[in-house]
Amino acid sequence: MEALSPEVWFLLAMVAALAGFVDAIAGGGGLLALPALLAAGLPPLQALATNKLQGSFGTLTATVHHVRHGGLKLRELWPAVLLTFIGAASGTVCVQVLPNTLLEHLVPVLLIGFAVYFLFSLRVGDADARQRIGLPAFGLLIGFTVGFYDGFFGPGTGSFFALGFVLLLGWNLRRATGGTKLLNFTSNIASLLFFALGGHVLWGLGLVMGLAQVAGAWAGSHMVLRHGSRIVRPLLVVVCLALSLKLLLSA
């Protein structure tokens, strides 16, 4: 970290602010922040761990903003929060000992499918739809599994959470975005805790980027609450396709 110039610190902070803005609306902020950390010369595990630290600031800011403006009720999602934490902690432990080559090829295909769904589905909008499963089952099916995925691999986590809220709970996009931020914050914190126990977090850099994330996340959350699906829906499609392209090129 001592080798990073002031200019690189500044650029990383600006990238974090933009990532916070995008992440608060549609997820996918890691598409910007993680490659920037790797380009700055950080080893992969340090980049992943530091990205979790700075990303936690953004998802916390977005969550608080949604709660304060009535877009999210914490009490109803506590089973999903608990199971997301357990899943993310498990995934973070596994990623330090197991390869994730299968996910590198599978996830782009899933994200392209999600992009097509968000683009063409008439059910995705500003009105709630029919709920298909209960909240405890949602916590196990989406909270634990997507949380594990976020701790183990990560790209597209926000899109997976958002799709779960829309398809299974019938939530509208504005409400689903608030729930997504809460569960994404939970998975970030769980993953950060276990990365920290492994000694992989660069705290100074992560805190600087985290403060920049706060500004971007506040602006993005404000846009969601004001414009709803008019801004969330197209940006979800763009983020899914951009993540898919990046993962396919990396593979």
C-alpha cells in the first residue's frame, strides 16, 4: 500500500464514488472497484478483501437511505439477513481454499438470462406482484445461496438478490432495490469479517474508498426513490450485460 502514489489513491476514491452510485441503483459496483484495485497492483485476495470493506460503506448508506424513506422494513427480513450472513461467511472461508473456475463460466450465462428477463418481463415495474414463497423460505433459497456466492465469487450478487425479490416475493423494483442493499450489506460485512481474520484487508485504502462510496451511494439511493423502475430497470440490464462481458473476456 505504501507504494501507491497520491494520484492512484485519488483515482481509486473516484472509482469508489462511481461504484457506490451504480451499486445503489442496480448493483455491480464491484465491476468498477475490483478491477481498479487489481490494476493498482494489489494481490487478488487483498483486492477482494479491500473491496468488501469499501463496498460495505456504500451498501450501508443505501440501506439506511431506504429505511429512512420508508422503502424497507428491517423486521420482515431478519431471517434472510441471518441466513445471508451465514452463507457469505461460509463462502469466504471456502474461497481461500477452493478454486472457482466453474463459476467463471456459469455466471455470465445466468446474468445474460437475467438481463433478458428484466428487459422484457411485464411484471417488473413499480407495482408489487404475487408473492410465491414465504420469507423464511426466501432466506434459505436466496439469502443463504446468494450470500455464499458473494463470499465465494461475487460478481452480479446485487442482480441475483434483486431477481429473487422480484420473482419470489413479488416486490416492485424500488422495494426490491432496498432489500437487495440490506442483504448485500450483510454479505459484505460477513465476508469482510472472515477476510480480516485472514489478514487480507488494507484498512487505510479501504476506508478512504469507503468514504467516497458513501457519497456515491447516497446519490444513487436518492435516484432510486425518486425515479423507481424508470432508472433501475435499464441500469440492471446494462450492469448484467457488462458483468457478463467482463467475465467472458476474463475467462
